[in-house]
Amino acid sequence: NGGPAKNWPVEVNAMLSRRYSTPQNYSDFSFYPPAEKQDNNENKIDGKVVLNKEAFKLDKNGHGQAIVRDLPKLDRAYDLLSEVVYTDPNGKVQTISKTTPLWPAALQLGVNANQDIYAGGPLQIRVVALDLNDKPLANQSVTVRGLKHHTLSTRKRLVGGFYAWQEDEKTEDKGVLCMGKTDARGYLFCKDVIVQEAGNLELIAQASDKQGNKVKSAQQIWIN
């Protein structure tokens, strides 16, 4: 009759799921992590079960808790999808679900660059820093690095006289392209950055929160 579920047995399940949302009014910016980090980490973390049928009984007040241990280090925003499974007094199995946002740091970074770029010409880079409520962060230190992606294609002979193309990718660190602190609106503007080589360049913005937790966001651009 509405009282606490004293000593009820429950099971708790939880898993991690990538979050793809972009802060409102910032759709021009990329808030996603560098490509290399995505390839290395996302397949291991996305869908990872962190609680599997964790069983216990609620206390006399109907309260209980399940502890997630060894949560993996995150390189982007994730959701913790959790559910509590129990049997009600009528013998029916019931489920209560909840989604909890998880962040790699107490801030978000978005990066954006102009798209019509030629080798030796000016590159305009914008970075925005936001808190976890999508509010601008002023005076936030930000660094933007460049990572050049080279794709090498080689023709290989197969058994039976056939041929196939094999592609290998190499990266080249182009160092710091710009750095500074965000203005009152949370923006850092890097004007007239000169990139001499054509090809695929990944812009990687990085910042740290007050606890030293790092966050990276990246955008890949093509330089003609």
C-alpha cells in the first residue's frame, strides 16, 4: 500500500553507450574525439557491460545501491544505461530504467575550421569551450595541434595471378598550430594559421578542467 519495499530482492544491469548529441546552437562545431582515439577505444567501450545481474536486497527503507567498479577512462561523452529488475507483489517482473550522462572532463570542447583551404593559404580555426550545462567557459586555456594523415596505397599480387590494393595510413604530428584562452563567450579564434602541405589534416583541440582531466575534440579538413 505504498510503503517501502522492505528487503525486496533486485537485480541491477548497466552498460555504456556513446552519446552523439551536439550542444544546441553549436552545430557547426565538432565535439568528437580524434580519429585515432575513436578507433582504439570506441569499440572496446561502446556497449561495455559494467554491471551484470548485480543482485542484492533493499534495506528496511526500500533503499539499495550497486557500485560500478573499474569504470574505463572515457575519451568522449557516454551514457550509463542502467536498469533495476524486480518482481512485484503480483508476481510480475518489472523494470525501472535510468540514463546517466558521463563525461571525460568537466568541460566540452568544439572545433571548427573554414573548408575552402589551399596549401600556403590562411586557415581560420574556431574553438568553443562549454561547461556541462552548455554554458560558455571564459578564460579557458586551449591548445590546437595538427595531425597530418597520409594514405599509402600499394598493389599486391594474390594467388592465381590476381591483384588487390592495400591501403596503409601513417600520421605526422604537425605540432601546435595555435593556443590561447577563450573570451567571454567561450571562443578562441586562431586567425591566418599557415599550412604548407596539401592533404588530410586533423585539427585536435585540447583542454583540461580544474581537476586536470583532459578532453580532446577534433575535425578533419582537406587542404587543396
